[in-house]
Amino acid sequence: MPLLETPLLVTPLLETPLLVTPLLVTPLLETPLLVTPLLETPPLVTPLLETPPLVTPLLETPPLVTPLLETPPLVTPLLETPPLVTPLLETPPLVTPLLETPPLVTPLLETPPLVTPLLETPPLVTPLLETPPLVTPLLETPPLVTPLLETPPLVTPLLETPPLVTPLLETPPLVTPLLETPPLVTPLLETPPLVTPLLETPPLVTPLLETPPLVTPLLETPPLVTLLVTLSVLQEEAWRGFAALADPLAGLLDMLDGSRGWRGRGPSLEAWVARELKRWLQARPHPGPPQGGPGLRQLQARAVKILVESPPALVEPLVSIFQLQDADRSPLLAHVHRLRQEGRFKEAVVLSTKLRLQPHLDVEEMSTPLLLQDKLGLVERYVDGFPGLQRRLLSLLDSWCRPGFDVHVVARRHPQAAWRPDRLSPRVLSRQVLRLRERFGLDPALCPHVVTQQRLASLRYLCYKRLVERSLSQESWVEHVHGLVGQNEWLQEQLLQLLASHDDAAVVAQCALDLSLPEGRLPATVVTELSRLRLQGSAAEAPSEGRTDDCYQLPIAREDIRFLASWEDLARHEAELLQPGQVVSVDLEWRPSFGVGGRPQASLMQVAVEGRVFLLDLPQLLSPARGQEPQAFSQLVSRLLADPSITKLGYGMAGDLRSLGASCPALAQAQKQLRGSLDLLQVHKQLRVVDAPAPGVDGAAGPRGLSLLVQQVLGKPLDKTQQLSNWDRRPLGEEQLVYAAADAYCLLEVYWALCREPARFHLSGDLGRSLRPGRSEKPPLPQQALAYPQQVLEVEEAAPEVQARAFRVVCDSMLQGLARRLRCLGVDVLVLGTGEDHRRAAEVARQEGRIVLTSGLPYHKLQAQLGAGRCLAVDCSLKAQQQAKAVIRHFNVRVTQDDIFSRCQACNCDQYLKVSKDMMKQLVRLSGHCEGPGRTGEEAAQSEDELETGSAPEEPPGPCTYDPPCRWLEEADLQTHVPATLGSGAQLQLSGVPAGVLRRPGLRHFYCCTGCGKVFWEGSHLRRVAANFRDILQMAPGIPEPSQALGPAGSPS
């Protein structure tokens, strides 16, 4: 008998599921509200379906016929059962006991309780029952029970009808004719022929009564709903089985010990049972062994033995069910170390995180392989909640950013980790360090190398603004440099080198004097000029700052600039600020932090109306010490922004409103409240101006941004020398006040000029009529420039055309983004290493015939060494894509569709190998990257610097196809298979290939760079690049432009 019993864990799964519809599924099974009216009978059809009044009498039985249909009184007695026959029809008393089931036989005839669930199997469980061999015998009827289920031979005759009783049960022959319908009555009961057509449904009405074809699918039960109902029932049965077990935890371990199916990598019944048991315990805790008790410790010891062999799907439920984070750590730590030795770094970190083993493991050993694989997200979760580990991780990443550090040395210590060098550049690592420092709220002193490199970048930018552009005042430059350099000797040395590379001895001497730099490190010409300045006893301001007459002049008087520092001042001018129907311009200023002081707080808000400018002192108006003033200020600003009758002008309004929201939390949703606004930055993008100056790329940069717009519309640029001044300082200087007022008031004058003469700037229609009482609206596109919405400039003398693949340049280390964009277009680009002297660029340019692209400071010396036209100063404030377009236009480089991605963006190599899809799958499988790269937070926010050609499932239409001339990868090209290494020594970066790409049906092959091993595949990135650079691409005759050829499939994935 024990062999016939069903295991306790199996019984609940084999019972018949209750036909219980989940509450969430019921609405899906009901008839949709929109479908109900279609199923009802139309009102116009109802009268056609009713019986006509004239026909009703014809359908009723005639009064004369009714008596004929009734049973004659004389016949009634004949139809009744004769009294003498009644006893014969009843069951004889002696026979009754024989017809009843004997009491002893009744239990045998009933289905045994244990057998019932086995005979009624749910559909989803049937496949699971076919595998276990022990369950099959339980489904068969026991041999001993079969005879008991058959009818006993002696009882069978008693169940038959006695022969003498049969004639009495038949209808007497004389009675049969009386029961039939008389022949004369039959025609009266039939429907008259003329009435039949009236009772039929009219042909035109029939389609209206049928269910519309489109409605039929809505009335059917969706397959997903059916699956949800089945899973819900299955879960309910499983939970009922858990409740019936005396010890579910021990039962789970018994099941896992006696089964082998869960040891595979895929899903299994055992893993599903474990997850459901975990949910059941969380929803209705089972009174198991107390925490720390001997019973729990024994279960934990058994669970740990199973855990070390478990796939990832079983790890989490086992840890939760058996509280393994409190178990003996020795076998768990040994298992983690074994995973690391096998190269299963991700599993080791995930398991350690779930078991809370981080304090017992070395954070550098655990995190380094994942950092090499660009899985920083896993490492962040690993150290989450452990401040000590967070500090050590930040110090580790900062050490990788120190000058001269070679990440290849670290990668060689972890040969099993397929690392991504393109994601471990100092620039990328520095951004990650700063992000982690801000997220964990750690001390900047933990990352001195990153902070120093960031300060050096800011120092170069300031020197460029002061010494090259001449757009920064001496006073502001000195103040910022003092704050950046401080007592850091290394930064002082870098500053001296930056100053020594500049040719203007007078300007350098003035800077050295203001900063009290040691004379021994300065060039002789600068020392001579410095002595002259000291003898004069007065500082000679750079002559470039006396150029205010050539800039936009504020057309209002100085007394019309009002500085408002209290609510009382603001309340006096409330009516002027909120006057309906007027046009106002809005701008903000804040102290530049150069990325080392967190998000800057807005210091000044400018609101300009016709004839007056109001400067709002935000630190005072938003000070918590002022009581209700911050609330009153935020309400006034909200009313101004939300009033659709007031036209609000700005230039890059979204950024200004974000800064305002960061300074005043009550205005965090200011951008959503904005009504009736016009962003002149969007207008500027559509502006077409002929014979206007362009932003300079050679030597000192020309005006750009708002200054360029003012020059194009009003004739003179803005004076931006106070733009980077200290706006937190109080009181503000006179130059700061005038600059702030001009920065806001010029928007009004530009708007009025554009409204007066829209045709002059090729704008379609009046800007005023383009405003609607909604959010910020983009102006209408110029009809002549719909295909190319960029500024059209006159070129004095075009340079000779050069093919993209023949154009060769060398960039300094500050232009890595530009280098990647140019390589993307097929240009041969070399990049100086971090800290490499600019003289190296001149040497490479002379040896290889390259053009030097520099961020500005060394431009003059390089130009003198290389000659005219061999060196270009690129505006480092522009984005990389804009810089690339400026360089392409400046040198008249011809870029075609075939040039895109003809070079590797990571290493500049132009040699690829084509890899078949089957071989790529094999290489990925051998490398152990079957799961593909994890999608961490930083990967989701990955910028367009990503090197893959794309990941869209569809084949790019038209000319946007990637087919570089290259040969197929063969077995002979591989030096080793694990890790996959080419004959050149480059290791294939297989960790960058997601698993979903390998399963994509439309993708036929991959490409790999022979220089660095980067893997590419065709997708949306190719089309995005073609669309982003469509204005400089040279298309072959008959081939449409990328924007036209792409169509709907050209959108980024």
C-alpha cells in the first residue's frame, strides 16, 4: 500500500483545479461596453420581427377545434393505470434490498480519495507527469479494486424488467387512435402559406442580427487571459499543497535531493516550486524552526550543499527560504572563491550580494573583473549599504585615473575577463568616479586624481577664454585660477606651462603678476615684461578688453536697471512685471563651478520689459531667514510663467528653468507651468543669414550662441567678458550689472526686429502669430530651408576638395570626442595621449603630412612651426558633432555614404574581418558570455559615442547599408579560441555582443576590427549617423538623401 500513495508535494499539483476566475481576469472575459450595442437588436428592426396583428388570429386555434383536441371523458379512464396493474409495476419488497448496493461494497465502488486527483490532471501538469516514472502506476486502477467495481452476477437479473410486467407498461391498442390528432384538425394547426413569409426574418435584417466580424475576436477569451487563469489556478493548488505539508522546508529539500532536473541552466519544475514556496512563506509565514535553532541549522546545512550546485534561478529562493545569510559562512565563501577561479565573476558577485558576504571578501578582487567588463552597475549594487566598501571602490577607480596608469596591466592579471578598453579611458572613468561620489555622498578627498584632472581641464578652458578668445576679464580669470590651483604644486606647474606656451608676453606677465608666480619658471621675455610692469607700479590691462564700443550697447539709462533684493522692492514693481499682453524676456546667471562644486545655484534672475530691466537677487529672496518671502516670490514667478497673455522670451529657456527649479524647489515644475513662451534659440537654429560672420574655427573664435544671434540681427555681438564672473559676490560690480541687463534686454530687441522683418531672415510669417497659449513653441521652419535647417554662410575662398579617407589629422588629448566623430566619417585621426606635449603633434604632422587640430592654447606656436593652413584651433565649447562639421567644411572634405564607419572609432584601424553569424555564436558560447552583457544603468544612458553600428532589428533600407570591403574570418585567422584572439594579438570583445542580437533573424553577419577586436553589427546607429551628418554627406547620383531613404525605419532604436 505505501507504493500506491502519492508524494505529498505532488498531490496538490494533481488535484482538479477549481474553476475560479481571478478578479483581475473577470473584466477581460465580459463583453466590452463598446461591443454591447452592436449585439442588441436595432430599434428599426424590432417591428419587423414581431408578428403582424392581422396574422395573430390565423395562428390561434379555432374555437370549434378546441373540443376536438381535448381528451374525451370516456377515454380518460382508459389512459390511467389499472389499479390491479399498479402493484405489478412497483418493485417487489423482497427485490428492493437486492437492488441496493450492499454497505460493504459501497466504499469499494467509490473512487478512493487518493486516486481522484491522480485521475483528473490539469492540462499544464500533464507534460510534467509524463517524465516521473513513479507517478504512472498511481494513475492506474488497483487490480484488487477492479472486480469490486463490476456488477455482481447475481444482482444482474434482478435489475432487468420482469417479462410479465412488460405488456402492462405498453400503451393499449384501443387507446392509441384516441391519442393521435384527428385528420380534419391537422390542416387547422399548420401555418397558412400566406403567413409563412411574414414570420421569416427579412433578408436585409439578417446581417444586422449577426455578430460583426470585427467584434467576434473581442468576444473570445484572449490566450494570455487563459494562461493567466491556468497559472493562477496552478499557484492556488500549489499553495494548498504547501499548507497540507507538516514541514514544507524539509519537503522541498527532499524533492531537490531526489531530482536531477534542476541542475540544468534552464527553467525547471523544482525552481518553480521553490519560488512559489518562497511567495507562500512571505504571504502566510509558516511556523517553522526558530531562527538560530537546531532545526533551522540542520536545514541550512542541507540547503548550502544544494546551493553550491544550483543554477542562478534557484539561488534567490533558497537564500530567502532558509535564511542562508545567517548560515555558516565558510562553505559559502569557499563556493564564491571557486566561482571566481572558474571565471564566473558575475555569479560570484550576485551570490555574495544576496548572502551579504561583502564584509568578508576583498572588494578590489571582486569588483576588478566586472569593472574591466564594463559592469559597474553590478559593482554598485555589491557595495550598496557598505560605506567602507564604497570608499574603497571610489579610491580604486580614482587610482585608475592617475597620470601614466596603464589599464592593460590590470587586464593581464585577469585573462578570463573579456574587457572593454573603450569604456575604461580616463575621461569615461573620471565621469563614473564623479557620479559615484555624488551618489554615495563621499568626500572629494577620496578621489584626488580625478579632482586634479578636472581642475586641469577647467584651467585649460580658462586660459583659452582669457588668452585666446579674450572673452574673460582679467579680474574674473585671476579669481577662478586662484580657486582652482590653490597650493597644488602639480597644477601650478601645469599653469606655468600653459602660460609659457602663449606668445603674448605682456598678457602672460600680467597674469604672472596677479597670481604672484615665481619668476624662475617663466620665459625670459615674460620676466622682462614682468619687471617693466613692477617698475611702472600699475597693471597694464590687456588691450583686448577695451572693445566695448564694438559690442551691443544697452539702449536704456542706468537708472532703469533696478536691483531688487527684498519682497518689498519686488512688490512695488509687481504690476509692471505681470501686466497682461506685454512681452518680457527672462535670463539667469550663476557662478561657474567648472564641474568641481556640484550643481550651481542660480544667483541672479533678469526680467526685462520695454524700457526697464529688473535684476532679482535670488540668494536674498530665497533665503529661509526671510520668512514668507520665498513663498511669495515663487508665487509671483509662477503667475508670470503661467499667464498665456504675457509673451516670455528666452534663449535656451529649458536650461534656465532647470537651474531656477534647482535653486527654488517650489519652482521645480516651472517648465510645465510655462505658457505663451518663445525660445529664440530655436529661432536661431532656423535663421538664414547671408554675408554674416560664422563662429570662428581658426585662431580666436568668433561670436556664438546669443552673441552671434545679436550680431546677425542687430549688427553687433554681446560683450561676454563678464559671463564667467563671480555672480555670488555682493555687491555686484558695475560691469556685472550692465552685462546682466544687456543679456536680457537684447532678447526684446532681437524679437522686435524679427517681427518687423521676418522675410529678411527667411522666416515664414510673423513670430507673434506663431505663439499659442500653450507650452514653449518652436517657430515655423523657413520654407526655403526645410531640408537643411542650419545657418548658411558665405565662404570667401573654397579649399581644394579632399576625400575623407585621404584626409589625415592629429588631435590633442582634449579633442577625443571630435576624433571619434571624424573617424566615424572615415577620416584618419591620431590622438595624443593624456599629458603628451603638443610638440609631439607638430612632429607627427611633419612626418606623416597631417593637419593638427588643437583646443586652442598651443595654436600660435604650432601654426608658426607648421605654416598656414596646417593647424586649426577648434572651439572646445562646441559639441563634438558641431566641431566635426566645422572641420569638414573648413577643409572642404568630401564625405560619402561609403565612408561612414570605414574606420574603427576606438583605434583608427580601417581593416575589418566579416564574421558569420554561426561562428559568432560559437565564439560567444566558448567565451562564456552566453547571457550577453548586462544592461546596467550607465549602459542604458550610453551616449552616441557607442561604437557599434547599431542594434535595430530591421535591415536599413535604401543606401544606408554597411558593407565594407573585407574578407571572411576563417579558423586560420584565430590565434586562440578561448579567449578568441586574432593573429594580430587583438582579443575579440565578445562581451559587447548582446544575446538578443545573436537571435535576430534579419542579421546575417558581424564585423570585427583587426586592430582592437571591437565587434560591430549593422543597425540603427548607421542610420542615425547618416541622418546627423546628412548636410555634409555627398550623395551619389540617383541615391536619395538619408533622411528621405530612411523613412519610418530610420528612427533610433
